[in-house]
Amino acid sequence: MAPLSIQSGVNYAKTLLPETLVRSVSTVQTTISRHILPSAQPRCFKVCTSSRRRRRGLVATSLDELLEQAARVFMLSCHFLSLVLEEDGTVVDSEEYFQSLPNNMPLMVLEKGEMWMQNKVFPSFRQPKKNGVAKLTFDLYKLHPKDFLFSVCV
């Protein structure tokens, strides 16, 4: 027997399968790709440099896109950038981990040779505790046997 070409094999398979089955399989594949495998939606991230002096809000759908935007915004070399969580320095090096991060996650972009260091100053998203003294006064007045008046002064 002579070997069959791929095109002749496809034509032969089309003659065996009814047209409606071919269309339904194509429809199922389209439905699966639309509903089960949705395309990544753009998400917001708070990105800072290693010094934490420059911060920007960036929107990206993938890890590579976020690194490219950070390089452009902070004027960094695109070749040796890494992304870490700002709060604890966990490296974000896979697309799966990047996709699992929540919106508005504070991230830090590091160039080659830079290392994550814990923030010595209060993080930007936390307000320092204010210590102070407040004078609080409660007053209770009886105007009538059934009526009370209560007053609080700070």
C-alpha cells in the first residue's frame, strides 16, 4: 500500500463523520475555551522600588507584562528584574503564583544584585499608633423619676 498524505487522511475522516458531529465538537471546544479557560483579566498591583521611595499603581494580566511595565515606569534594565512581595520578600517567579495574588497586592521590583530588606519605617499601608491621653467624663442626671439624661464628654 502507498502511504497516505495528511490531507487525504483528513478528507477520508470527513467522509466517515457526519457534518453535524464535526460542528458539535467544534462548538464544544469553543465553549470549553470560553467558560472553563477564561483569559486573564487585567489586575491592579502596587509596585515599588527596593528603596520604597518610588511607588506606582500598575495594571497587568501576566507576570512578564508587569515586569515590562515596571521596567518602563521606573526606568530599569529589563534583563535581570525580579518581583517579590513587599511585606515579606517572597519571590514571585511563576505565572501560576502571580495569578493567585489578590488585587492591589504590594509588590517590589528588584534589579540584579538588589535584595529585599524589611522596611525600617512604618509601611505605607499602616498608620502609626498614636499615643495620647484623653479625658473622658460621664454624667448622669435624673430629671424625673422615670427619665434619665446621660452625657459623655471627651
